Amino acid sequence: MLNLINATKLFNPGTPDEKIALINANLNIKPGDFITVIGSNGAGKSTLMNLISGVLKPDIGQVVVEGTEIQSMPEHKRSRWIGRVFQDPMAGTAPTMTIEENLTMAYKRGKPRGLAWGATAAKRKLFREQLSRIGIGLEDRMSAKVGLLSGGERQALSLLMATFTRPQILLLDEHTAALDPARAELITRLTQEIVREMNLTTLMVTHNMEQAIRLGNRLIMMDQGRIILDIPEERKSSLTVSQLLGEFERISGHQLSDDRIVLG
Amino acid sequence: MIDSIYGAIALGLLYALMALGVYMTFRILNFPDLTVDGSFATGGGIAAVMITHGYHPALATLAAFAGGILAGMCTGLLHTKGKVNGLLAGILMMIALHSINLRIMGKPNVSIVNVDTLISPIVKPVGLFILVAGIGVLIVKLLLDVFLHTDTGLALRATGDNERMIRSFGANTDRTKILGVSLSNGLVAVSGALIAQQGGFADVTMGVGMIVIGLASVIIGEAIFGARSVFFATLAVVLGSIIYRIVVALALRVELLKASDLKLVTALIVIVALVVPYVRRVLKQRSVARKRSAELLSTAMPGKGGRS
């Protein structure tokens, strides 16, 4: 499905601020995998996501999707395969445009954009159905500007926009971290439902240890630019938060340090 | 007095196309494009030269549109592919266009008096002129509205609104920016071509200050008529352009002012239009914050000075 082969990325190479963001990372994502990613600050979680989505290009190494090497392909071309939800609820939608216009743009992911009318009646009908699935009443506000929605509503919309066209891979970069607990829980529940129903291959970065264990079928732990642990489904189902933290300390030799970490 | 207002409405309609161009870059793409000062004269120059060489004025105006698109494309390429700062890319093109315009025109001023133009059949009476020009501008405005609701148009708007988001949905934002800046300068050049035909000449300096006039039109229109959707925003821009011309016509009737004060008056209009809404917003926010805090205090501490 998706392979990361010996991927390495340096920040500020050749300067006193040189930093290894990711070193020799290998990852084989199988179809239907739902992988949660945890790690300390600067472990390379976001870099991993950015290498896959094309925001960054690896200095060395390959990114392969379904047999095609894509590491030098620009971000907008990779969007054909990849759906993304960002941490910032403002980042995934266009605020001065309406809900239906935002969905129209999401509908066209990876397809050529021509001079046909965007939000046609047929598409609006589809959007209404999709919006009613997330059950927060957005289907009755389709011509409202997205900037008027709350952070939680915008993030729910972003999640829908990223998924309803069935991307081959879904990247979630701490997409609940900027929300209050109740809304974070709503988005988590929606994520779980959507990923299960559509059987999406998913990579999710999270700071919430309990969530990392509860969701998905695989767990990856990162530290200092390396993938230090890859826990398969069989072990993951019986894992506890304290075991997970213990495991981290044993392998990395230091405590999982993260000012935002949530133990659950 | 009334005559000068009619004249102002007529001029405002011709300049409205330029204002729509400025609206596209400033508001939709969120890209302050200063190419406008150059491409306005490019449009005027191309039209005047072609008309003096006996080409049909409609063809000449179309050629001006193409010239403007080309100029905008250069700015867009400089900014996106050359990674030149947007303001600087526009200024560079503006300066380059000054020389290019002189090359096109061959001399600083090309006269097209006593020749058939697009304007000459309708120039009198002024009512007819306003009607025809009004319909023409309305058609361009509606075409622009439709374009901005197509898939490409939506991607263009999203590029100015949230570039990261639309890239994640597969749009090439370099391409949408180049497209937007090109189209914008095409409209500006058509406006220049029409102004040249209306005035009977093209001058290499005819574009100086255009960007501020365009911005003034956009801001005045939005302030008075609002911009809740694309349809109303473009309508507001057209009306803003007309109102700007009326304000100028009235200002010029004031004894104190000379025609040469026009640019100062324009700058003042833009400054007032920019500063007043900001001050009003700050004052409003402050009063809302005070009111809400007082409400919260009174509910949190019942009996302590609260009205319950």
C-alpha cells in the first residue's frame, strides 16, 4: 500500500542548527491498517506525515504508493491518494466560502478542475447526505460560510471533506489536540466510525496515550527521528498506558517528554 | 452639475472593469498586485496603436485584453516560480511595462481623435452611453461571477482563502495564482483600452495611480453595499467605481481644489475607508467585551451589583 524506505530528512543542513528530523525510517503500511503514532516532542512524527503528503521531500529514501515512487512528486499531485486533517481546525477549510463550496472542492480531489459549475444540485444532494452522517446539523446550514462555524464543527467538516472521496491513505496529524475535551471526543468517535465504515488506511498522530491504544490496529512509537517500536494488533489490544510508557523508557533510555502529553 | 454627475457615472462604468481586476487580486487572491499601473497603459496603448493602424476597435480591445493577460502572467510567474515577493514582482513588471508600452506606442502619446472606436457610436447622448456601458459591464460582472463558481473558480478563491487546504485537495496553487493575476490584468487592460477610446488618446502615463483608484473603488463599494457573497461583492465593486468618480467630480467643483490634487484626494479616500472601519471595529469589540464581562460578573456573583 504505502512504503517508506530509508527515509531521511535533515532540517537546516550544514548550519549550526542542523537537526535530524527523520533518520532511516522504514514503514510498511498495509491496506486497511489504522496506525496510531506517538512520540516525544521533535520525534519526527509530523516530518513522517509531511514526507508522505509531500509538504517535505526526503533527502534520501523513497516513498512508494501502490508500486509508484512518489518522493519527488509535488504535494498537490499526491492529494489524489491522500486525505489529510490538520491539527489547527482553521487549516482544513476555506473560511470565507460556504460549506457546500468547501465540499465541492473536496469532491474534486485529484480530478482535473474545469469550467463546469461547481456546486450542482446533484452534488449538493450528495453533500447533504454526507453531512447528515456526522449528525451535528451542518446539513441544514450548507450555504453558511465556514468561518461562522465553531472549531469542533470545522474539524468535523474537515474530517468529512478529507474522507468522503475515499482516499487511499488518511493522514490525521493530532487532529483533536486543539479542541476542548467534549469536542475532541466527538471528533475521535467520528474518526473511528468513518475509518471503520469506509475501511480507510489511516495514520494518526496523537498525544493521547489512551487514545493511541484504544484506536487502530497498530501503534508506532517514535523518538529522535527514529521509529523505535512497532506494536502489532495482537499485543496492542492488551496494552496499558503504563506498559507503553515503560516500554518507551526501556528502548529510548529516557522518559517520554512532552509538555502536551495526555495519559488518558 | 447634473451633467458632470452623468459624466462621472459613464467614466465609473469604464473604470469598473479595472476595479473588478483589482478586486480579483486584492480580495480574491489576497495578492496586492501593482502590475495594474503598467497594464492599464498597456491596454490603452495596444488599442490606440491598432485603431490608428485601421484595425477594428473591437479587435483592438480584444488584443488589449490579451496584452493584459500576458503582463499578468509574467507577474504571476515571477511570484510563483521565481519566488519573488508579490509586491516586488508587481513593481518590477510595472517598471518593465513602462518601457514596453513606449515600444508598443512608439511615442509617449497616441491620438485617436476623429476615428471610429467602440465608444464613438454611443458617446451621445450620455443616457445611451450609460445604458450600453452599463449592460456591457453587467455582462462582464456576471461572467466573472459564474467563473468564480466553477471548479476552477472555487480553487482560485480557496487559494486566496486557505492555500494549504486547497493544495491538500489537489489544486496547483501556482497555477491558480497565475490564472487569477492574468485574468485580473486582462480586465485592467480592457478598461485602459476603453478609457483611451473614450478620451481619444492613449498616454504612457495614463496608468499612474490606477492601483489606488481600483482599491478605492473596491473599498468604497464594500463599505457601502457589503460583500456577503461573490455576486454582491462584484456588484459593490462596480458601484464603488461609479461612486468614486462621482466623489471626484464633486471634489473638483470645490473652489479650493485643483485637478492636480486628484491623487491626494484619492489617497485620502482610501485612507479614510481603511481606517474608519478599523476604528469602528475596535470600539465595537471593546464595548461588547465590557458588556459581556459585566454580564458574566453579575451572573457569577449574584447580589453583588448585578441586575438579576
